[in-house]
Amino acid sequence: MANCKPASTPVEAAPKLSAKDGKPATDGTFYRSITGALQYLTLTRLDIAYGVNQNLVKRILRYLPGTIDTGITISATPSTTLKAYSDADWGGCPDTRPSTSGCCVFLGDSLVSWSSKRQTTVSRLSAKAEYRAVANAAAECCWLRNLLQELHVVVDKATVIYCDNVSAVYLTENPVHHCRTKHVELDIHFVREKVALGQFKVLHIPTQHQFADIMTKGLPTPLFTEFRDSLCIRPSHAPTAEGVSATYSPDVCWLA
């Protein structure tokens, strides 16, 4: 596929593909080797994480050649503030209908953690799916706060989690309105405890500013590009002798 027509995004902004669509791969071993390599690439290329999660191999291979010099940029900053963006694509799988959770966590201005994965249970309401995503983001932020504490880095401000679902935000503050599902109830108590302790705040954010959307669904090219840039995925401007771009300075590190 080296000479194929490049794609502007790793996932089409169209109805999702079913596992029954298309033809089975003729060489299973070769296919698994490609998907394994793409999973490894998500360590520095979160922009393909959702596509890899959906096994959209050909589309991703069309997208990567046009962004071969792109990687994650980490900047030095005195800020120790953690903030997260949490989103869920309710019932996104067309076959079994589990939702997809997406999470992006910033330390200062640098993205330090992200995930895109299907939820283990099917949610009957969008608020449940969104709240599970918030709980996953809160768990990741708890781990990062503990890690920073072990590194003797003081995190003296509450971690803000941005969610674009009003009902999910309301559930973090109101102890009366809770869901009957046991799994969701556990998530509610977990997040509310952290909110009550002052360690977390869950705030609403408009969908057009919800960067975690890139981890849960296909987006139109302009919105995808805007979110990708906002998540510190940018091209390098310093080619090496081998022709591979790289950037390093005391304040900026570029990883690809």
C-alpha cells in the first residue's frame, strides 16, 4: 500500500463498520503482525488509537504516510496541574452495542496519558456510558497523582475532568440521583468520593471542545486536525541526517 491514495484521517466520519463487513484476511499471521505494529505505534501516536481499536488497518496505512513526521510533543512546564477530557460513544459497536470510552490526561500543557477502549458492559442510557468513561478517567488520574507524589512532585490543586454530558456531570454532585445498575453505582461512589475529598472536579465542556472525541469516533477532517493539534500531536521541523524528523531542546521533546 506504499503507493495508495493517502487519507486525511485514520477513521472515516461515516457509519461504523461491522465485523461482518469486507472479506477475511487471506494471511492471518501477516495481518496480526501489522495490527501488532500499529498497537505499538499508538505509544506516541494517539491519533490512530481509535482506528487501531476498531482494526481499521487499511485506512490507517493510508493515513500514516502523509503524517510520517508527526509525533507527540512534550514541553517543560512548572505547572503540576492535572486535567482530563473524558468521552464515550454510546452503543458505538454496530454488532454487540458496547460503548467506547476515550480519555486524555494533561500534566500542565503536555499530554501524558490517553486511552481508547470498549466498555465491558452495554449501557442502556448514554449517561451511564459517559459516567463509566468519567470513572475510567478518574482512576487514571488517581494513578498519576500517586505517581507524582512518589516522585516528590506536589499536586496541590484538584484534578479537573471535562465531560460533555450534563447528566454525567450532575451525578458527580448529587447523591440522590444514582443508577440502579450495580457497576455504574460503584463508579458513582468512586468518583463522588474523590469529588467530596476535593481531589477532583467534573465540569461540563461543549462537544466542539471535547478533545477526547478523537478517541471514540471518526471525525470530519477539519475537526480531527484541530483536536490532533490540541493534543500535542504535531510535525517536527528538524530533519536528521537520515531524513527522520526529530526535535530536542531543554524545554521541548518530540517523540515519534
